[in-house]
Amino acid sequence: MKFSSSTEVIEALGTFDRLLENRWDPLHNARSTADSSTLPKLWQEMADIGLLALCISENDGGYGQDASALAKTAQTLGARLCHVPYISTIACCVSVISAYGTPRQRAEWLPEITTGKRIWAFAHSFGDAPQVEVVKQHGDMKLHGRVDVVLDAPAADQLLISATYEGNQVLVALPTDSSNLEIHAYGTIDGRVAGDIQISGALTNANNFVGGFDRGSDALAHGIANGCIALAGEAVGLMERLLSLTQDYLRVRVQFGQPLSQFQVLQHQAADMLVALEQTRSITLYAAHLQGSPQAARSASAAKAYAGTAARLAANAAIQLHGAMGMVDETLAAHYAKRLALLGKWLGTSSHHLNLRIATDPEMS
């Protein structure tokens, strides 16, 4: 079983990581607004390097990489605490358009995204929240409904909206400047932007349905699976860096005449962080390997469920090991912990994905 990345992916991510090291200050940007002028420049750099087209098929102008490239890219972003809209735009929306879009949709939308000209946001209600509905009124197709906490929605040019139409699950592309659509924007505690979307009769047509009227459920599952793998990959990068920051702090902080790293109980907590990190890495790579197989959705849910639990463990442990310093904005570890805390909420909680696994796996019921 091959888990290593291609040479092209390794070189591209190495180039981008060096760029982030020189241009991105995680502490400064975590404490400033998420719509910093640095972000558009970084997004364009990712496009120029080719990172936005890694997982698009070669027929559509991409590089034909598998889902492990999504996880590796998100891991690089997580390690640097860089909040470009990669997961919402590329992992969720582009993966759906590339796999389920018509030739016309792929030709119109993908080049705009991969060249950095357009940002998309993935709007889907999890749990018992009401969904958006597409209804026909006097020959027109209109969207009605609400989707809360949509990551990157305020910065997006287009939304890919999960909706129902005549009892079927559909995915509808809709520009954010459409009439009868409002986005209530706000910042999140990890320095990003999100928005609550209210739609009251926005017009659409059949050309905007990705996956048509009969494959919307498959397209939605595909987008969520790829998004979950990318989020799990980001968790790996975040936990790697947070563990390193915590170990450094334990080495230099002296208590009772010796470094904190000499206390066995604290060593055990750091070891728990390491175990959580390596298990998350393994399950993420395995889930990425299974994309395209019958186990694709279930394995992605397993990775997301475990990553969410591991992220919470790592964040809590880091804060405890830093003491009060783990809670203040002047400490970089605090911002990694915040991102890990919220990461478990995006695209469904660990409980949500665990319940999905139980519902689809007779051996777990």
C-alpha cells in the first residue's frame, strides 16, 4: 500500500511552505482580521504554484492527484496556521465540480478557481437544521431557506448550496451577489470568517445543478468526504506544530528548580498528544487511500470523527501544559488550540460522523 506523495506534490508543497515561512506570521495574523491583504496574495501564490489544481483531472487542466494531496496541502496550511479558503473552495467545491459537473460547468468554473480568480464556499446544514429548498414558482426555480455557520462565505464569489428539490437532494451553485440572498458575516475565534446565509427566493436554473437532479446525494457525499479528509489533514499539521511548541515550553519553563519537561506526569500528557497525532495521521492517509472505493464516505467519516476527538485532546493538553499562558493571545499555542477546538465542528462533529458509521456498518450497531 503506497502512502507516499508524488514528487510534484512534495516539491509544490515545499515551495509553498518556504513562502509561508517568509511571508506569513501566524501570531500576527491570528490576532488580526481574517480578511488581511496578505490572504489574496497567498491565494494567488497557491494558484501560481499549482496547488489549487492538484486534484483536478488532467483532462480538465489539473494534475490528477488523489485525495492524499488534499490532506498534505491542508497539513502544510495547518502547520503554519494559514487560513486561506482551501478546504471550502478546493476540498469541498472543486472536488464536487470536478467529479460531478457537466463539461460546461467544469469548463466555466474550474479555470476561474484554479487561477485564483474565484473563491467558493460550501453551504450544507448538518444535523437537524432545516435545509434550503428549491421550488418552482410560475416557471421559475427559486431557492428558499437558511444555512448557518458557512466557513469563508463572506469572502466567496460563489456558493455551492445543499438543497432539496421535489424530495431529492441537489447541489446548486449560486453567486453570492444574487438578489434575495443575504450573508450575515462574522469572525470566528480562530481568526477566520464565516457567515449565516438567508435565501428568500433567489433565482436559479437547471444549468446550476451540480450532479443534476438525480445524483445530488452522491455529489454531496463526495464533497463532504473530501472536505473531511482535508480537515483531518489540517489537524495533523496543527497538532504537529502545537506539540512542538508545547515541548519547547516544557524545556524552558522552570518550576521547583528544574524544567517542566523533567516531570513525569507532564511527559505522559505530551506523549498522549504524540499518540493522538500519529493515529490521526494514519487514519487520514488510509481514508485518503480509500477515496474512489465503496468505503470512501465511511472511511472519511471515521477520519473526521477521530481527528475531532484527537484535536480536542491535543488542544486541552497543550493549554494545561502551558498553564495560564496557554489561554492568552500573546501565546502562539493558544491560537493553534483555538483552531483545533473549532476544527471538530466544521463539516459535522465527531458524534455526527460516528453515528453515520454506526448507521452504515452493521458490525458497529
